[in-house]
Amino acid sequence: MKILVTGSRGGIASAFVKTAASVGHEIIALERGDFERLEEVSSAWQNLDGVVFTNGVCPIKPITKLRDEEFAETMRINVTLFLRVMREIVAKKAYSSNGMKAVAISSVSAREGWAGGAAYCASKGALSALARALDEELKTRKIRVVALEPRYVNTPMFQNGAKKMGVKEDAAMGAENFALEIMKELGSGNSQF
């Protein structure tokens, strides 16, 4: 499979890239800086079988300290960038003729709130809703879109926020285990579409 992975330096993406490459999948990495020149970067995309969107930020602040700019930036990184990637793929017909599966990494926070998590929870709720809407819109093109909503995945972002969230670090699943779940979601090919 040819898989586009965003944020490939992050904890989940790094584990996924390692796992997918170890079984022979071709990985195309899209880093945060590439979004500034997305139209140029995307011109090289073709015959994609999968997309794994892992970009995310998690400001943990009470609403009295959460600035509008921080909220907007969280929505931009966690939601809007996924929309931009999918729009480029569809507009350029960069997906395989057999179809494509896009997996957006959301969070259980899409459905469960926690103190200090207003921006993150809102963005993950929006990302999950966006995935459902895109799945409905793009299924006639054989493009399926899903949001995975793990509870906790042990990444540097989780470790930085766990104490503020009141969560023990051992409550999180390993990034390698979650990478295997992403692989299962992508499937071994596009025949299930």
C-alpha cells in the first residue's frame, strides 16, 4: 500500500511509519511545514491507498486562560489540516483507482470532556464529525474515511498532559499497539471497499 502519513515525527505517526514500513508499505510523509506549500507538495501524490492523519496539539487551560487564538490554532491543526489534505487528494484524483481509506486520529475526548480540555475536546469532536461527513460524501469515489477515537496513547504529547489531566501514565496504551490498530483499520488492501 502507498500511505500518506501526516505529522510523521509525532509519537503515533512514528510508531505507525515504523510498523507500516516493516511490512513493506510505501510511506509518504507530510510534515507540518509542508502544509504551507500543500499545493506544490501534493502534485507528487498519486495512487494513494491510504491516509493516516495524526497532526494534533493539546493546550490544557481553563477557559478563563484559553485565548481565542489558541482555540483557533488548535482547530486549524487538529481539524482544518485534515480537510485540506483530503481536498487536495480528491481534487487531484491522487487516490488509487481501487479506492482509498483515510484514518483520522481523533480521541475519546471527542465524546468525553475534561477540565482544561475545551480546545482539544472541541477539535476532536469536530474531527470525528468531519470524518463521518467526508465518508458519506466520498464513498461513491471508493474513498472511505474514519476517525479512530483512542482513550490514551503513550506519546510525548500524552506524557506532557497526563499530570495536568490527572491521568496516570500507565493508563495509556503503547504507540506501537495503537499503530497495529491503525494498520487493521487500513486493511491489507482496498478489496473491502
